[in-house]
Amino acid sequence: MIKLRSSEKRMSRRAADAAACRSLLCDGSRSFYAASMFLPQHIRRPATAMYAFCRLADDAIDLDERGDGLERMQARLDAIYDGKPMDIPADRAFTEVVRRYSIPKALPQALLEGFEWDTQGHRYPDLASLEAYGSRVAGTVGAMMTLVMGVRSPDALARACDLGVAMQLTNIARDVGEDARNGRIYLPLDWLREKGIDPDEFLANPRFTPEMGEIVQRLLKAADVLYERGAVGIHALPPSCRKGMQAAAALYSEIGREVERNGCDSISRRAVTSPVRKVLALYSMSRRWGRDDLRVIKEILSEDPLEANRFLVDAVREQEVLTQEIRPQGVGMGRVEDRIMWLHNLFQRLEQQDRRSRTTRVSRTGPGGGTPVAG
């Protein structure tokens, strides 16, 4: 019997862990799985590990029957960041991702918080509070995906979080009836009041009305605004990663189009995107979001983060150190396109730092430059 050396054992275990994560991805999200096929292999593997951990965390908390799901996931997350993951394939794989790509703990921590809101039956007074939920359960994923791609620019992170929230709003619009039958309502309460809909009465008897259809349509329009902003951020990613993110945006956005084709009735029926529709969405994605106007790209890319996402962008910025500014994590620097993309992001970060520095000096000294501002 041939004994495997320790390095071979590690490689074998990593391969087994990766296979387990792929299985979770394939079973859990067909849209995400399809989009991941457009990503280069060196990005697909850590992205799959990240998804697997997020999926298991969602299940552990949402399907918790023992009452300690959140505590168990917190213990697993703490162990991951201590570098001593529990004996679970997804946890071991995610530990490597966290270390290699310098993912701040605040990101997966916020994800757990969003899952906790689900179990507590949170309701959302307005769109801003719903976006705060979306930032936790989906904006965090967008931020982590961006880091895995080797990009740490605040502008790129802000747009990635926009895209994550857009996807979550689409999910909410699709699942209104299913959520209601499970005793949950995510639609902004002020929108319901405007249409004369009592949330408790709706939960007791979920049924479609023209007024509810208008609310669903309004939510899809809010998502579309964020899809457009998020799509511009894709231009800040390495060229080899752009198709994968465009595919994810196109597939999720198509869910919203299917809801619209159903008359925005996501209560008596659940929108299911056919394979033909998915193929057409992928075919048209480059024309829909393939902006060539560099001025428009720069303008939208530099917009402030959605207020709900600001803390995610700040968490990455606060963790930045000199070594991370000099050498990006996870980007294949042997390829010309990735070296150019890294230089673009580096120059962008330096320009932003210089701009913040000038703003700070002006605020301290006043427009004249020598006299402190009276405060």
C-alpha cells in the first residue's frame, strides 16, 4: 500500500473540498452556477467556496430546529478567522479564501446578521431599510466576489454591492407569495400603506391584486436602477472576469422580466425563467450592458455607495495596508490584461486617497489655506 505524503494528502483533501462546494453550488443556484461557467478557473474555485459557505450558513440559520443555528454559525465563522476551521469541507475551503484574498470579517459577519433578521421576522418600513437587509444578505457577496477577483477599489466595491442588492430585490419581487405563506413579508411597509394594504391581513390571506402588482413593479424598477449602476462597475473588474459577472446580472435581471411577463403576479404563481429565456438573456447581455462611453462609465463608477452599502466598502478600506496596495491578491499577474487592470485600480486608489487628503486639508484650514475654520 502506497502512503501519501502530507502535501499530497492536503492536495487530495482540497480537491475533495472543492468538489463538495461545487455540488452545493450546482444544487443550490442554477443561475449562479451558469454564470460561474463564464469565470476563469482561478476565480471560479474560490468563488464556489465562498458561495458554499454562504449557502450552508443560510440553511443552518433558516432551517434551524434546535434554536442555536446562529450561535453555531458564529462559532464556525470565528474558527475560520482563527485559521482553525471545523471539519467541514466548505469551512476549510472558505478559510483559504479568507486568508488568500484578505476578506474582512465584517463582510461574512454582516451576512449572518441578515440571516438573523430573517429568523426574527423583520419587517422593513421603507425601501432604505429593505436595502439595508439586501446589503447584508447579497451586497456582502458582491463585495467578497470583487475581492476574490483581486479588485479592492472602493468604487468597484460600491458598484458590486449595488449589483448584489439588485439581485436581492429581484428575489423578493419573485417570492412575495411564497414568503407570505411562510409568514414573512419583505415589501416596504410604506408602499403597502400607500395602496391601502394591511400587511397582517395580506399574510393571513395572500392574494394578488392590481395594487400589489404595482408594488412588485415598483420594486423591480428600483432593482433595475441598481442593475445599471452595478453593470458599470463590471468595467472595473479584470477583463477575464467581466463576462461571468455580466452573465450573473443578466440571468437575475431576467427573473424580473419573467415576473413582469406574469403581470407582476408573484403571489399566485412563481416566475420560472425557461432555458430559452436564459440563453437569450446571455446573448443580449453584452449589448445591454456593454457601455462604450468612457465618460459615462467614469461618472457612474465614481458615484457614492448606496447608503446601505457604505459600511461594507468602509470595512475593506479600513483593512487596507501598504502590502495590499503594492501587490494584489489573487490576480494572475502574468497576463498583460490583468497587469493593466491592476495598474488601473492602483492609480484609481491613489487618486482617491489624494482627493480625500485634499478635502481633509481644506476642511481643516478653510478655503484660504491658513486659517482654521471656525467651528
